[in-house]
Amino acid sequence: MAHLTFFKQPARSTLADIAALTGAQLVDAGRAGQQISGLAALDRAGPLDLTFCDSRKYADQLAGSRAGACLVSERLEALVPSGAAVLRVDDPYRAFVMVARSFHADSLRPRSSFATEGIAASAVIHPTAQLEDGVTVDPLAVIGPGVEIGSGSVIGANVVIGAEVRIGRDCSIGAGTSIIHTLIGNDVIIHPGCRIGQDGYGFLAGRDGLVKVPQTGRVLIQNSVEIGAGTTVDRGGLRDTVIGEGTKIDNLVQVGHNVVIGRNCIVVSQSGIAGSSTLGDGVVLGARVGVSDHATIGDGAQIAARSSVVGEVPPGVKWGGSPAKPIKQFFREIFELERLGREGYPKIAGSDAGKKGLD
């Protein structure tokens, strides 16, 4: 079977080109014309590949690499094998990403899965919907009344877009996604299988059971947001659910009704943010973080994976645990529990609590 690649093969670049792009110093100026045609990990790279190393723990892989060139910091430069050209740079991985973005620009935004240009014949578009020139609509997509979609946007197969939804320019809506009651800015990526704008979870308990509370807000997704596959974002109850500009949300995240997420936040997979919570700008939630309803997390705060947040988190802190607390306190408690597990419980007068271990 032929070896398949799903992205375009980049044109060859010289080391001089790469140095200019990244600001790296080519240690051996005589190799400026050497060509690079691909990118690879240290242990997979060949003579035409560029690689990088930013940690001494990969020293063995670096020493044995067959790469044609390596982006590396000055402190690791001596470990680069003689066959590889050295591109000295302070942050090798950031420089490598710059090259990767140049080589593989086609990977940065999902394309039509059906190689569609324009509107597929099987797409169903309401006559009152307005699509600017240059919109791509894949097969079997459904676009409802009053919808507006900006130029350069790609609507994937089996997408359902409800009435009056607005989608800006150069957006990508992944296959199988549904979007209702939502306004979306420009340069937004929503990966396959997302659910955006459905009812928030609102019920009133009483003697007659659970009474559904109307959810009449919207979802507002600002420019340059990216939302991972399988994520759900509920519309607001009385106010809007908002996702701020530049925020990146991973796969399988739940965003509840009335939640406000600030700009340039990072929300990692399987996290859940309950209704009416607020995240400031630059907040980071590790994987599987749970945020209780009506919680507030200040600007720049970082929450460790598998933590639960209740109440208020100050700006700029690092918290962890369940319930979340300052990370140093959390680790001290963990270490103390481990010590007690090793040494046994202290003697308490009149009890057997001092015995090592538990019967």
C-alpha cells in the first residue's frame, strides 16, 4: 500500500531561509544553501529534515539523530551530531513551530472533507439565508432561515445551522456540528461533533416534579476562538454565554449556561464549567477540571488538572486539589498524607489510633 500523507508536501527551503524566518543563528554559515524539505522528530529525522531539541532529557536521541539540521539552544549545541547543521536559538520549539506553520499552512484550518468548492448539490439552504461569495458548504449540510455566513467560511458535511445564526468570515464548522441561537465572529474554528447553543440545564424542583425554566439567552463566540471536537456550549438563561477572543477550548468540554470565558483562555479536555461562572482573561484549566456554578476565576489564574473550583479564585494564582486551593498548600497536604501512610497515625490517649496501619 502506498504511503499516504494528508497534507501538502512543502517546497524545499534553505537553511538561510529558515534562519531568517526564525531569527536563529546558523552556526556554520557555509551551509546556508543546504536544503530542507521536511520536519521530523529527533529519532525519525533524515538528512533532508529539520528537527529541534529543547531538553537535555532527549540528549541520547539528539546525539543519534540523522537530521540535516537542528534548532537548539546554546546550552545543548555541543550535543548535536556533526552531520547536522546547528541553528542556535533561545526557544527551539517556538522556532520549530514557526517553520511548521510556514511549511504546513494547510493544516492550520480544517478544509472541506469532500473537496467541495462552493455549495454542494445535496446541501439544504433556506431561501432567506445569506451566504457571501466564497463560502463552502459540504454535502448534506442544513442551513436555516435568516442565517448569515461570511466569505471564506467552510461548513462541513451534516452540519445543522439553526435560524438566524450569524457566522463570520474565514470560519470552519466541523462535520456533524449543530449550532443554534449563536453569533460567531471571524476566524473561528469549531471542530466536528460540537453542540452549540442548545438549552442550558435549568429546572425548578417542586411538588409536581421538575419544571423546565426557559433559556432565552444566546451564545456569543468572539474572533479567533477554537473549540475542540465533541464540546458542548449551552446558551444563556437570561444573559448570554460568552467565549472571549482568542480562547482555545479542547475536546469534550462542557460550558454551561450564562458562563463568561475571557480572552485567550485555555480550557483542556473533559473540563466542565457550570452555569453562571466567570473566567477572566488568560485563565488556564487543566484536564478534567470542574468549576462549580457561580464561581469566579481571576485573570491569569491556573488550575491544575482534576481539580474542582468552588467560589472565588484570585487573579494570577496557581491552585489545585478538590476543592482547589493554593498549589503549594495542596502539595503539602498530599505529602503529609503520604507520610502518615508510611509512618502510621499518631497515638491518641484512650484509643488504638496509634497503631501502625489499619486493622
